[in-house]
Amino acid sequence: MNINFQNIIPLICLSLASCSFVLNEMKTAEQLLESRPDSALSILQNIKQQNIKFDSNRALYGLLMFQALDKNNKTLTPDSLINFSIEYYQKRNYPEYLAKCYFYKGRMFMHLSKYEDATLMYLKVLDYKSDVKGDLLLGKLYSDLGNICYYQHEYENARDKFTQSANYFNNSGKETE
């Protein structure tokens, strides 16, 4: 019995160490998202998904991956990543993360020209508007809604959405957006 127990302890320690390593990589990627999105994406792409043991880390990974892909103007796929994140944050009641997940799923639909689906996702983000920290996400959201209205030849609605977007960007300090 001692021999088996002695063999199990190193395996447990190794497992916990690998989980810690993955979490540290994700934290580094999250910190680099704004200043070095290409580096953040590279870090995330080098993480082996089978090494992500906890659902909380898988949910964060999915959200960070979609953010990094978006910042690097890459295709937002696979949707299974963001779907898992949405399900996790719904169950755990994390409204700020859930709002971000809905936003990036909306972006995915918008790039696929599925404007109705994108609009539904964006409306879900607005349900959590009070939970969203900062105005940058809302600025991007209204900009996307403005683009959707423009594509559908609803020019007055597009102008209103772009005006709202500009106000949020000004409030965020990111006027260049």
C-alpha cells in the first residue's frame, strides 16, 4: 500500500504543477491582450487544450482566445470554445464575462454575415450593460450595430448607433477607435 501511495503523490504534484503553468500562461496572455495581441494569441495557441483541467480555466481560455483572435483580425473559430465559456459563465453567474462572451459570439456571427444572430447576441450584451466595466466594449458593440444597420440600408439607425459608439469611445479615452 505504501508503494502505491508513494507513486500517486508525485503524479498529483505533477498534475497540479501543470495546471498552475497553464493558468500562468493564460494570465500572461490576458495581460498582453491590449499591448501585444499577437504575442497573446501565440501564447494561447501554444496551450494544449487537454492540459486545461478545470472548467473555469477552459471558460477563460475560450474567452481569451476569441479576444486574441479578434484583436489580430483572425477568424473567430471554433465556436465550441465560446459556447463552452457562455455555458460556464451562465451557470456560475459571472455577468461581466458573460457579456464579453456574447459580444465575441456576436462578432463571429457578424463576420459570417448572420446579422440577425449577431444582433441577438449584442442585445444580450445590453442586458448586462450595467455589469460591463469600462466603455470600450460598449463602443465596439454600438459600432458593430451601426455597421449591421448600414449593411441593411437602415441609415438613420446606423447614424444613431455610430453616435452612441463615438460617445462610448470618447468616454473610454480611445477616440481613435
